[in-house]
Amino acid sequence: MPTLFPKDFKSVIEALLFVSGEPLSAQQISGILDVDEQDVVVLLKEIKADCERENRGFFLLEIAGGFIFSTRAEHAEYIEKLIKPRLNTLSQAALETLAIISYHQPVTRSEIEEIRGVKCDSSLNTIMERGLIDEAGRKEAPGRPILYKTTSEFLKYMGLKSLDDLPKIKKDELQEAVNES
Amino acid sequence: MVYQVRIPVFEGPMDLLLHLLDKNEVDIYDIPIALISSQYIEYLSMAEEIDLELTSEFLLMACTLLSIKARMLLPKRRPEGEEILEDDPRMELVQKIIEYKLYKDIAGDFRERELNQSKLFCREIDEAGLLKQFPPANPLGNVAIADLLAAYGKVLRKIERRREVMSIAREEITLQDKIDEIIYALAQNPGGLSFHKLFTGLTQRSEVIVTFLALLELSRRGLILLRQNKLFGDILIYFKDFKGGLESAHTVS
């Protein structure tokens, strides 16, 4: 797809994506290149298509509100032989706690415990240490309890573009359950 | 040698309840409470036997189950024979189980996502290393002493310029000042002080007002006399006790 820009821009964007350890948003790139954001999006799509067409070992992953080069999932077994595997996966308790926070945020610890029916201190600590959640101020309620929210690290960890990308739940069912409880 | 039995470990009482409901394949909206609570308590006692530490929440749920069971055994019909539509005592628990199941399912989805994501590798950037390679530009790199002097001079000039601007305090004239002034002027003009002249040369509105107020005050105290010889003519001001002035004024008119 021909564009109105010098071919260089696509190359520059590739270079930016290559050195960045964090997902780069189209807005950030447009700020660096001084090019319209819409045009950056077009170029990003081209880069993505290039990777697919040439079946490169990496592809352009859209995640946490930005773009980042990522290796293909099918290469994981080889990569793991090269570099040390990732951190341990999360426990069931941590995943459940994270699930509740991601749909209820900002939410207090006691609200999470109300749903899970068990104490959540340790799983909260775990996901906090992993940078998946953060404090989001305090609730204007007795004791001013700490509120929790998910971070962009959470989006990256789960491979989500944004919170809207969370798996849709049967909202009616949830709402009903929430209203009743 | 201790004989060890593996039994599933549950995240909490809700998890255990869900497991029992699944195992018995019962309708969540019509839980056979007697069956479920006896199985639940059976699990608790088994766990106790094999030294599995259970949190107090498991016991709390056991109490809830038993309390529901008891309420369901109570007759719904009141002695008077009145039909009372009571809420199903299981409802609250059912809602909680449904909500918990929702998040448990999402946690399952998260588990899958976590696994998928763990197969993707992005570049890990060693920021500290990069900083070493690209040292930040010295912001004072191109500055010579002359630049510094010039900048200092600029600052000094700015300060000088600022000094030129001064605020002028508004002149404030008190009523008493004005009264004294008028009395002095009257003494200077025994032949009568022109009202018109009293106000000429005044630039501030406040001074005009104060002057007029001073005249009114002097008049009220009975210290001055005011005389207008013809319609729309100038008003002449005299000291009341300065007879000569009055006389002369009369003669003038």
C-alpha cells in the first residue's frame, strides 16, 4: 500500500519499536516523528502486514494501549532454551483476586474478600509485587480502606489491548448478583 | 509411617461448595441443602483428620449451611393459618455462589491468557546500559564564561528596569484636613470665598467629595454662611463671626 510519506518513516518507526522495551502508542510515535497520528497508524499496519507476509520470527503485538515487537508463540520452546523461563505463573487465589479487581476496580480488600469468601492478603501482596495492581487512593468509607486497580503491566501480562478487551461476562448475571448481595 | 491421602485443596468455602454442587450435578437455584451441607461437613472432618489446616471461613460457611437447613425445616405456615411468602433462605447463598463462579471462570480465562502470553517474548531493555551508551547531553556543554556574564548582566538590567516602576500611593485627604484648609482659605479671603474657585484645580473625585462634605460640615456646625446673590450665580462663603466680610459682601451686592 503506497503512502504519501518518504519510505524512511516506516523504517524509523521500526527502529523505535526495536529499541523500546515498553509498548509504544501511535500518539508517542507521532510526537517523535511530528507526523499525524492517523498516518502513524497506517504505517504501523504496514509494518504489521510486512511481518506477517514475510513470516518473520517476530510480529507487531498490540497491547496495553501500544505496539511492541514480540516473538511468535510457536517459537517459545526454542526461546526458552536460550533464555531463562519467565517467573512462576500465578496461583489460583491470585488469579481469582485479579479477576475480581479487574472487573470491580477500584475496589477494597474487604469487597474482594466478600466475593471470594476468604482472606486475600497474601494474593493481594503477590499481584502487587508483580506490579499487576496498584493502589488507587482510599474509599470514603469507615476506616478509609485502600482501593486497588489494575496496572498497564496487568494488560501486558494478560495480553490485553485495554480494559475494554477483557473477556465479556454475562453482565446481567453479574449485575443481578451484585445488586442482590 | 503415616498414610497419606490426597484430597483436593480448595481456595475457600465457596470453591468447595462449587465443587460439591458440580459433583452432585444439582441445580444451583434449587440446592439440596441437606445433602450439600452433610457432604461439606464430611469434607471438613476429613480435612481435620489428615491435619489439613482449614481457615475459619470454612467453619463460617458450615454454620451458614446449617442455619439455612434449619430455616428450611421450619414450617412456613404460621399458626393463624396465614400464608406467608417467605424468601427462600438459600437465595443469598446462591447469589454469592453465582458471583464467585463468575470470577472463578474469569480466573480460568486469565490462566489461559497468562499461558499464551508467556510464549511471547518482547525485548527486555537494559535502560541503565543504554544510558551509559547514550550519556544525557550536558545542558551546560556549550556555555562559556562570557555567556554566564552576559546572562548575569541581563538579570541585573532586568532588576534595574523593575526598580523604575514605582507605585504611587493615592493621596488621601481627610475631612478634617479639608475643613482646616477651608478655614485657612476663608481667613485669607475675608471678602468671601468663591464656591466655584474652591473646586477648581481639584483632580480627584474623592477630593471634590471631601471638599463638599467639609462645606456641609462647617455649615452644620454653624461656622460659615453661604450666600448666593443671583440664581445660578457663584456661591460665596463667609466666616459666620466675620462681620466685616458680610458687610462688605452686602455692599458688593
